[in-house]
Amino acid sequence: MSRNAYLKSDFLLQILADTFEAVHVIQFSKGLVMPVRAVMPLFWNESTLNITRYLQLLSYFAPPSDCEAIMKCITERKVLDQNGNITTRYSWNFKSTANGDSHWYNVLISLDPKVSKDDMIIAFRDVSELENNRHTLTTLKRTSELDGLTKILNRVAIEQKINEYMAQHPGEGALFLLLDLDNFKAVNDVFGHIEGDTLLIETAEKLEQICRSTDKVGSLGGDEFILFLTSVGEEDIDPLLARIIAQLRKPYRKADTQFEVTVSIGVAHVPKDGTAFAELYRCTDIALYDAKHRGKNRYSRYRNMGAS
């Protein structure tokens, strides 16, 4: 190796040592692992290791899949990314539970043939705080998208996600359903608001069971819900809507009082009736009014009212 190559290598190690808690140089020609910096637990505090011992200790530190990825790089003397492609540097995060402690680590593997074909650098740093903050932000974002009672998407989130889906799948057919529970007020009046809340939660759960991975369900507040159903064939629409109506029917009885909670549905077609949430909502609101006006417990399609 030329003097310039050594200088480049030393400079790289200095940078890594300032950033990572553990920096190891795998010297293939000698079969050894030399720690440049080691302030982490387990084998980081051993002065010199042979590669076999290093790989053995690595299995106690990294999860199986991550350990296997690191081992493969070492045994093949190549830096391989997650797709198996050869590169000069690759980095990822993993969660370690070594010694009963849970920590997130970033691992960086580097081997630049222009500097040295014989030395691979593996560096580790604790990124637990960053990962925990990221997970906290993800949780907070997810929570902010949910209706507080039913735990399905709230109005803002369902509008955003439906608009995003239509923008990403222009021209693709879908159904936009606006659902409103019939006689919901009677539940609150006769059985109390706790029972009313329970009914809303049950309704949301039933709608989620109907949904596939590409479908979306949301709450508009009160007893109104949105269903966005993708890739529904024309021959399947009427049976599907009949099934939804049947599944949401629920009888109530108390002393001499007896009634049923049913559902009325307004239906709009994408893209025929619109390609944005606002216009689809307007169409289904008109269709829903038609279903209610004709006796409830039924559905109406926006451009074919009176279809059910």
C-alpha cells in the first residue's frame, strides 16, 4: 500500500473514532481484528481478537439476521448491501438486547479497494436516543391521525389518505361510501351515551373487518363513517353493499321499547363522480339524503338514485 493510501486510511479511522464508540479493523492477511476505539460492552474491550473469535462474540451482540449480514461481509471480504450488491460502504441500524439491555446501534462496514484490499473497517455507535425519538414521533403522528373514540382514521387523515391514493392511482376505479347510522339518537336517549359510544366502536371494528389492505375506513365524527374501497367489480357492488347493511344492523330492546339500528349509505364512483375527496363527499352526501328520504336502511348511488 502506498504512503498516500495509508494516510487516507488513518484519516478515515480518525474521523470514525470521533463519531463511533467502537471502530474495528479486520486485517484479513493476519486473521486479526484490531480495535481502534472500543468503549462499548462485550468484545469491544478486548485488545486483539482473531476473526473466528470476533464472529463468535458478534453473535451475542447483534440479532441473527444482522449478525449474518455482517458475517457474510467478513467471510466474503466484500461490503454487501441488503440486496447483495457489492459496494465500498454500507450502513444500517439494528436493535440489540445483549446483557438484557435494549439498545439501537448503527453499524458501518467499509472496504475501499483503492485504499486497501486487505483491511475492512467495521464501526458501531449507539443511536438509541435517535431511534427512540423517531419511534415516538411516528407514534404521535399515528395517534394524531386517529379518531379518539373509534381508533380509526379521523376526518383530516381519511381525506388526506384518499386524496393521496387517487393521486397515485389516476383513473383507477374505486367506491366512495358515506355511511350514517339510522336511529343512533335512540340508542343514546334510551340506553345512554356509553352504549352509544360502544355502538360506534363496534361499527368501526366491523367496517375495518370489511376492508382489505388497500381500502380505507374513517370516522367523520358522530355516527358518520367513510369507506373507500378499491378494485370492486361492478358485479360485486350490490352484494357488497347489501352485506355491509346486513352486518351493521343491530336490534335493541328495553322494557316496552324496541327498535333497530341500521345504516344508510351514499355511494359515489371514482373517477366517474369525482377524483377529489371534497367532490366525492358532496356526491355521497346527496345520495345519502336520498337513501334516508326513501326509508333508510338502504343505499343510493349518486347518479342512479333509487337503485336499492
